[in-house]
Amino acid sequence: MPLVHLLRAARRLMRGNTPPITEYPLETERRLNELHGRAPVDQHLRVLFHNDVIGGENYVDLYWRCLHETKTPVTPFNLFHRFQSRRDLVRYFLATLAVPGARAECGVYRGASALLLAHAWRSAQADFRGKDFYLIDSFVGTSVSGKHDLIPVRGDDGMPRREAFFPVAKADISPELVRGYFGEFPDTTLCAGWIPQVFATLPERDWSFVHIDVTLYEPTLRALDYFYPRLNPGGIIVCDGSIFCPGAKKACDDFCDQRKLPFVVLGNRESVLIKQPTGGGTAMARS
Ligand SMILES: C[S@@+](CC[C@H](N)C(=O)[O-])C[C@H]1O[C@@H](n2cnc3c(N)ncnc32)[C@H](O)[C@@H]1O
């Protein structure tokens, strides 16, 4: 038997039944799915968000409606993450309503969060029908994972190895399907294609709010590269976070570190940047 196998076997013996010290993402998901699967989830959501109203409708009711209308699957694990992170997303979104510029979501999937934002927009502007709202996605699924996107998983021998979490181009969506969910907002623009190439189809203009939720390092970085210079001062970019998306987090860290941009990280690993005034230059002048 090669020495490395002997060493691993010895380690296994020494470990005995002791649970692993490090919990890897798939193990966390399994544990919380089990735990939250037994909990009265809706009761928890009502306690957390009973005071949150958007356009006269309770936030929990509205977001449930968006999830149902778009047939977005949720699991006990990601449910709290979704309700908490989307509440913060709406707050940041509403905070940019006075900032000039269009708004976008990169990484739309079935459109649940974009639909929530459209309702939030209409709560502040009664005649809003989707104008200046851009939904950008391949609409066929995720691109190829790179080295920053791999997550640690425990092998059969107990040793960690790194694997891609997201399969390539495997989503059950299409632009037509998602368009059908935006009947109340017919002026919404859907942009179908891979990031970054799809950005060439956008009008050259300024922006006030961008939600980047594309799960991987490369498209997250490319979206930041594209939108940040075009963002008006006071504009906000929210990069979604997840234990399955180390690359997306690193992309935001790298982007901000290189430019010394201040940003915050919220409870579900979302990174949020508010563009600071640059001393008079316009967004289109590229800071
Ligand atoms: C996590 S889902 C978005 C979820 C959505 N924001 C929501 O809240 O329901 C990620 C989306 O990113 C898209 N995506 C991933 N990589 C992409 C790329 N390189 N270009 C365009 N879209 C991409 C996938 O098609 C998928 O729909």
C-alpha cells in the first residue's frame, strides 16, 4: 500500500467517531435543511418581518407571491437566506430612487427577486411599468466555474477535495418564460446572453442600482468592471453571497481592494458598495 494511503488510514483510525471539526458547505446545507425543515418557518418570517410593508402589502406576503408566481424553488436551507437578503436588497434599491440612472439585475434565474424589485419600484412610482429596468442573464444557466469558485467537499476517505458546485448551462429557464412573469411590467428589458459579451447589447448609459447574482468569480468581476464606472454617485451595487459562491465574494473583494473602494459585507455574505462622490466627475467619465 502506498505511504499516503497508510497515512490516511492511520488518520481515520485516530479520528474514530469524532465528528469533523470543519463543516463544509454541503454539510451545512444538509444540517440546516434538516433543522429548518422541522421548524415553523412561516411563523419565524412573520416575527422577523411583520412591520415591513411594500406598496401596502406585507413584505413576506409579497415575496412569497413573487416566488410562487415565478415558480422559484426554495429549500428550508435557502429560505431564510432569501427572505433576509431580499429585504436588505429592497432597502438598498429604494435608497437609490433619487439617484438618476437605470437599474439592472445580473443573474435573474426565474425572476423572483427582480419581480420583487419591480413591485418595490412601483410602490414609489405608481405608473412604473418596467422602463429602465434591465434583466441580464444567459437564460440557460451558469457559465464554467474557475479555480476561485471551487468549494471544499469531504471525500469518501474523509479528506477534503475541491469541486465545482454549479453545473454548466443547466437551468430550466428561457427569456420567454421569464418575460411571461413580468406581465405587470411590460417595459422591462430582458437581455439574454453570457456575461460579459451580453453587455455589448446594452445602451451606453448611466446606472443607479445593480444587483449582481451570477454565483461565479469571472462574471461577477466582469459585471463590476462594466457597471461600476457607469454608476452615478450615490448609486449602489449589491453582490449576492452564499456559502456556495466563494468566487463571487472574492471577485468583489479583488475589485474593491484594487481600487481601494469601501464596501460592507452583510450577514449572508452579500457585498454592498455605495458609490461615493468623486469630486464632480460624471459616472460616464469612468472613475
Ligand atoms: C443564483 S441565480 C440568480 C437568482 C435570482 N437573482 C433570484 O434571486 O432568484 C444565478 C443566475 O446567473 C446566471 N448566470 C450565471 N453565470 C452567468 C454568465 N456568465 N452570464 C450570464 N448569466 C449567468 C444563471 O443563468 C442563473 O440564472
